[in-house]
Amino acid sequence: MLSLANPVVFDSALLHKYNQPLPRYTSYPPATEMKETFSSRDFEAALAIGNYRQTPLSLYCHIPFCESACYFCGCNTVITRHRAIADPYLDYLERNIAQVAQRVARRQVNQLHWGGGTPSYLSPKQVERLWTVLHHHFEFERDAEISIEVNPRDLDRQYVRFLKDLGFKRVSFGLQDFDLKVQAAVNRVQPEAMLFNAMDWLREAGFESVNVDLIYGLPYQTLDTFRNTIDKTLQLDPDRIAVFNFAYVPWLKPVQKKHIDPATLPGPEDKLEIFHMTIDRLTAAGYQFIGMDHFAKANDELAIAQAQGQLHRNFQGYTTQPESDLLGFGMTSISMLQDVYSQNHKGLRDFYKALDADLLPLERGVVLSRDDILRRAVIMELMCQFELSKAAIAEKYHLSFDQDFDDYFARERQDLQALEADGLVRLTPNHIEVLPPGRLLIRNIAAVFDTYLRNRTIRQFSQSV
């Protein structure tokens, strides 16, 4: 069981040493390993296994539309002010839901999330339409976790009340930064009054949890301006806070190359100072460091689940729900079954074309090997719990009597010993424990077990810190 008393230790020398592009490990193998040779038969076979086991379901619906582009965003979006585009998309989304639902036995849904893009781009009538479709095709547990991402610029009191009355329990929205100069530089202007009004309406409606996202490393940010953002965020008093490191990847995102001057970005030393200040202020205010860039109040389900060794991680990030089959609906959405990952077509035209042909709109995927599944278990245990029992892993994944955990991961043990020498981990005959200085470098520790990383184009990923 994880000790909540163990602090996060900020060691700038170690952070500099280990700061490199790495996967975020919302899955293993990472989504970059999915191939277009993936077959729909593999997807259907994985569904059949889940049906046999009666594995619970987690559902994700992707609403790709935004009225304008946010220059920091790495999501797959469709930028348009013509909201009439949403109705035909919902027509196809409904067909996607129906074709998967007919391949799934009546398994219980314990989690539903709408992301984007901007789900609040939809009108109340459109939201209710999609809600009805999902509840027609799937059976939901009474206490299912149902969440939605919203844009504060779309909200008013009536819309917020509608979402709560319909059945959404959790809401998340992006703050990014309170500073208007920073907001203008990333094309996401949302005045302070708008953000406080949004939080007031959400609290008034009685949502179980409100989560906010911040981003450090944006144009014109300084230590002082972001300190002000942190202080105002604490005044909002959200239940969870995510503090993401801005991924400046102009070779992948043309909008960044066109609109963001790299000279306006804070330098590496400035970013570390901002990150350090953020950790100190949030933890001093009572937020528990969950992992990577996530913080939650000590009484939040995430913090409690981590303390009890029951935290999980999937393509949606950290979750308290038990291991489930994640089914993704809509363009570019990802499904994550026990031994199969798949992704729908990223373009609207290809997504529509596949459904018009009555085909599953799968663009790529990967079938996991036994080694993948074992390594996934190790990586996710470290990412979620900051420790693991070698014996428990060996027993659960049936390592043979003549080859224990250390034998199987002999090559990785050498790398772990180097991390131990730097004070990031503690190795014992039966445990790997992530020490406080290593918690901020958990991606580096997890990467030790990533066999794909040796042959991967490392520029694909964001910096680990």
C-alpha cells in the first residue's frame, strides 16, 4: 500500500539529466505501435473473449468539433463554426455504436466519457440524442462514472444544469492559464470572470467532481504569471488538477509552426522553476500528487484508490474503475481490449466511407503478445502505485519456476540499478519501489521495460518533464 506520507522531491539536476522525449504510457505498447495491417477479425475476436469473461465496459465518445483552433492542442479535431456539421456526424456515430454493440454481449458499463474536440459544441438536443443512443444499446451500472469535457466559452447556467439533470456526474474543462496575454498567444481567450462563473454553475448544479487542466511552457509564461494562475486555480477549488507540460512539436502540428514563435516560450530552466513552484503550491494546498502531471484532493477517489493499490490507467488517463474493455466510438477514437488496441479512422471522410460500407471504421491496431501484456502490467503498476511486487507479477502472469521476475527482466535490471544509483528507485529481492525523487520521472522508470523504445523514433513524444 502506498504511503501518502512520502513526499515528492524536486531534484533539478536529476530532472535535467533524465528529461527526454518519452511515451506517456496511457497504454503499453504505446499507440504509435498500432499498424494499418490490423484486421477487424482481431478486434471481433477480442470482443468475443470479453463477452465470454463478462469483462466490464468503459465507453468513450469522440466529438471532434471546435469553433477555433487552440494552438497548444494535440487532439484530433475538426475546426468549423458551421454547427450543422454535428447532426450528420451523430448519424454516423450512432451507426458506429450500433455495429459494435451488436457484437458485445450485454456487459455492464462502469464508465462513460465524452471527449474531443469539444463535446459542449453539441446543443442540448444533440447531447440528449447521443445519450439516448448509448443507453439504448448498453446497460449501465447504477453507480457508473459518467463524465464530459466542456469548454467554458460554451457554458451558461441552463446548459450546465441540463448536463447534470441528464446524468453526467463529472466535468472537466481547460483553464490553461489565467493570463490574457498567454491566452491570446494560444488562441484560447477566456476571461477570469467566465472561468469563475463556469465553476460556480458547476458547483451549484451539484456535480460529483470538477477537474481542470493547466498547461505550463506556453508563450509568454513566467514564474510570476503562472504563480498567479495557480493561486486563482486554488480559489476555484477543483477536485482534481492536471498540469500538463506544453508539447511544442511544430514538425507534427503545422498550426504551432505557423502561429507560435519559439522565442516567446519559456526556456528549460524557467519551465523547471514553474513546475517546481506548481508542485510546492498544490501540495501545500492539500492536493495529493497522483503521478506525472495529476493532482487530486486527499479525499478524492483517485488519491484513495492509489493509497489502496487500486488505481488503474488507460487511454483516458488515471481511473478508479476496475480493469475494463474500453470501446471508443467516433472518428480517431481508440479501443483498448485485453490483448488488442485499435483506432478508428482519423478523417471524417474515411470514417463515413467505412460505415457506409457497413464496415468497422478501423484504421489501425495491434495485437499484444504475451510479453507485451506482462510488460504492460509492470509499467502500469509502477505508473499507478509507484511500487510493485515481483512475486505478485510472476504469479499472475505465470512466469515459470525456472525463470523468476529478475531472470525474465535481466537486461532491465541493469538499467534499474543505474536508476537506483541516482536515488530514483529502491530495489529489493521482491520489490521495486519508486522513491520520492523518482516520482516526477516515472516515465523514465517505466521506459526501462519498454522494448519498443529501442527501435522507435524518439522525436514522436513529448519531454518527460
